[in-house]
Amino acid sequence: MTLSAFLIQLLNGLAGASSLFLVSVGLSLTFGVTRVVNFAHGSLMMLGAYIAYSLIAGLGGGAAGYWAAVALSALAVAGVGVLIERFLLRRLYGAPELLQLTATFGVVLIVKDVVLALWGPEDLLGPRAPGFSGSVNILGSAVPQYDLLLIALGPLVLFLLTWLLRTTRWGILVRAASEDREMTAALGVNQAWLFSGVFFLGALLAGLAGALQLPREPANLNMDLAVIAEVFVVTVVGGLGSIPGAFIAALIIGVAKALCIAIGELAVFGVVLSFPKLTLVAEFIVMAIVLALRPWGLFGRPPALPRPSEQRELLRPPGRPLHVIAAAALIFMALLPLFADEYTLVLLTDISIFALFAASLHFMMGPGGMPSFGHAAYFGLSAYAAALLARTLPMESALLIAPLFAGLAALVYGWFCVRLSGVYLAMLTLAFAQITWSIAFQWDAVTGGSNGLTGVWPAQWLSSRRAYYWLTLTAAAIAILALWRIIFSPFGYALRGVRDSPLRAAAIGIDPRATQWAGFTIAGLFAGIAGALYAFSKGSISPETLSIPRSIDALVMVLLGGLQTLVGPVLGAAVLTSLQDSIVRHTEFWRATVGAVVIALVLFFPDGLAGIVQRMGVRGRHPT
């Protein structure tokens, strides 16, 4: 590659890094003060792009109208951010981080359907920015003027934010709140107004980033989840709450992607490596390396250890009432196929599979205290393994062997992940999941690439929907019961002891890291059982099985049902799967309905569906 071509790629990477910084710094700022991991931050950027598209068209051509539309769209998104903070997040500041995450995911679903209803499903490409539509000749190559504008804008925003936070009274209060919120409140600072102001600024930057991205990328309905993954990576690599860290991390990731494209293909020991393909996961590889070397990010601070007051009361295993209810539910589920049609059998099979998938994630998050944003990696790996093994082995053998691949992957990934905690651990699981997804998406010769694998059907004796449903129900029930037994075994108590107080656990001879590593591996193995069952139930497998939305679905199922319960994940899986199925068949705006239900449950029933059942008199709640 020539020097000029390399420079062009580098400048393009710096422009992308600047755009990424504008979005990421808003999330980093709000997290630093409010400690809320706002999953809807990517939706705010998407909203900025769509609003800018309409305002640019409405205000007419010309530089004045264009840049006024950009500014007004950023202000409009800032107003939306304040509304979200005022009417939703303000009620959840004292709630666990995972509940806050679930509530903001509900916002993501609602915003997506609002955008769909107002602007439609088509991609919308905005016009070029007046005054910056040309190019500049550098070393014989044309560089877009707009890219140079974005490159300059990133450092400018960094300078202005640094000035704001270091020289103004409001900025000093923001810094004080990020250091010690309790002390700031004790000094009489109005935290409600302070938090609203921080969300206003964070949403303003997200909306501005969306509007500025319009000439480079069309506004589309996939922008929210696509950008939020990259934003999480930047904030975690830089260090949660660190604005300079977000800037440096965005630069590293932007340049890394540019270098992957610039290098092209390279032969190493006779093996040809295609670096452009790495652009799909370059940021996740960077994050995995950084967190392995510095677990709290480049400019972050080590998280505080759990306080003794945060430990949960340990109760006895479930009693006879829960056993009776579980047995009755199983009998009822087993008899349903005698009266159900084929479509209902498909739905019931999905519920059984996802109940096991959610239960495996619950085992990791509840007893293990290890949040995961990438649990679909083990689900999808086992599904792919089952599909590939079925080509040469009987279906029964493939079904038994495939989960071992998921367990092996969890064993390897877990060795790195259990060195971290909290959001950092969750983000590293996301990194490994995305790397796994990228391999499945691009390894055409083995995985079929984006087309996936087809023709993955059960054995002849399981060819009917009814027979395969009974097999799935039996396997899922046995696996879930096994997980419950492990939770209340000596190992399960040790796992919870490490979760609540790793120092005390170590003092009595329990190895915290080894215990969590074993729990991580067990969770991946049981997720693999669900993935293998899923492969034969659908007849085909695609990279979507490993994607971020699949992991998010499992997370929502667990939190919807209730994290500190045994039956919660099963209830959450049944309700979410049924809700999505029933609403999708009646309206294309099903996401908004699901999002509203999720938010309502978080606000009014933070213990989840199992908590509602308990309030109705069923004694089935057990902290795990």
C-alpha cells in the first residue's frame, strides 16, 4: 500500500474516532455522576440522526439552515434525555445496576418503534454538509473536507468539556458528585438538578454525534445497537467515568480499524491473514487486551470491594410447596401437546429452550454474581457444533457432544473474565461473544458465513413436533433441576460466599477465582445444552444465534422473572417469548409494547414476576 493510501485510511479512522468520542463521552459523563449504564444512549444518537434529517429538509438548503438543523436536533435529543432521566431513571438511582440496564433497554425498544412509526423502515441518507462537501488533496489523494472537520471537532469538544468541568461552578459540582455522591448531597447540593443537567449534556452530545454522522452514514433502525456496543467498548477501555480516557480509547480503536484496512492481507508462517475482516471485532480485541492487562481500563479506578452490609441473607432450599407447584407445572406442560396445534408446539419448544438458557445465565449472575452481556456465545457455539456434528454423527451423539464445545469455550473465556468484576466483567464477556460471532459470520467454509447452516433436523423417531417437544421439555427440566441442585450444594454455597465477600471466603480456604471460574464454566455448559436443542428445533443456524440481541434477550428474561429467585428465569423466559410471539403477529410495533411492559415491571415490581407471585402468597422466593 502506498503512503498516500495509508494516510487516507488513517485520516478516515481518525474521523470515525472523533464521531465515536462524541457519543462515548456523553455516556462516560453520565455514568461518572449517576452510576447509570444507559443502554439507551445509542438510541439517542439514532434519534439525533433522524431528527436532523427532517429538520434539514424542513429548513431548506444553505449553510445556515443546515447547521441550525444540526444544533436544533442536538437540543431536541437533549430534551428527550432529560425526560428519560426525570420520569424513569430518577426512580431507579438506588436500584441495582442490572435493573437500571433493563429499564434503559425498554427505552431502546420504545424509541426504535417510535422512529419506525415516524420515519418508516427505509434508510435515510442526508445531504452533504454545506461548505464541507468538497475534498482536499493530500499526497495526491482526495480527502473529504468533512472528515477533516470531524477530526478537528473531537479535540475541540474535549477541550470545551475539560474547561467546563474545571473552571465553572457546575463543572466542579459534577466532579465532586463523580467522586462522592453522598458527600455532595450532604453539603446541600441539589442532586436532582445536577443529574438532569448531566443527562442533558450527555444526550446533547449523543444527538450532535447522530446529526454529524448523517453525511457519512444513512439514518437507519440498526444504528442504536450497532453504536452502543462500540460506545460501551470505548468507555470501558478508557475507564468508566473518564473523559480523557474516552478520547484516548476512541483514538486507539479508530486507528486500529484503519490499520486493519490499510494492512489488507498478510502472510504469517504461510497463513494468509485478512486484516480487513478484523474491523468487525477490532474494538473488542482491543478491549479484551486492555482489560486483561488493566482490569479497570486505561484511566479508570479499581472498583470498591462489596461491603458487609451488601451481603444477602442465606435461606434454606425450596420447600415442599415449590416442589409441588413445579411438578404440577411440568405435568401440565407435558399434557399440552395432546391438545395443541403445531404452531403452539413450536412456541412451547422455544419456551422450554429459552427457559434453560435463561436459567444458565441466572446461575452465573445470581449465585455467581457475574453479570454477562455475551452469554449467547455459548448458546450459539453449541448450536453450530450440533449442526456440524450432525453431518457425520447420529443426531443423538451430536446433541450430547455439542454442549461440551460450549463448556470448553466458557472454560477458556472464563479464565480471563473472572479476573474482573461488575461492568468490566460484563463487557469482557461481550468482547468474547462478539469475537465468536465474527468468526461464525466470516468463516464461510465451515459455518456458512452470513447464510449459516441448514438441514439440521432431528432423528426419524423425533421428526414429529410433539416428540421433539417432549424431548426438549424433558432435557430442559432435568438441566434446570440440576442447576438448582448445584445452587444448594456445598459448591453453590461457596459460590455465593465468594459473591458476597471474597475476602472472607478466601480467609476460610475458598479460592474465589477458581470457584467463580468453575461457576462460569458450568453456566456456559448448560447454555450449550439449550443451544444444541435449539439447533435441531429450527433446522438451521445463523450468526444471529450468537449476536448481542440474543444475549440481551436472556438478560431481560432473567431480570424480568427476578434475579434473586429460582423460578424467575423460567417465568421470564415464558412471558417474554410468549409476549414477543403474540404481539409480533398483531402489529409491527411490538417492541414498544414489550419495552413498556419491561419498564413497568422494573418500576413497580423490581423483584420480577416471581416477586409478584410471592406477593400473591406463593412461597417460592429464595435468594441465590
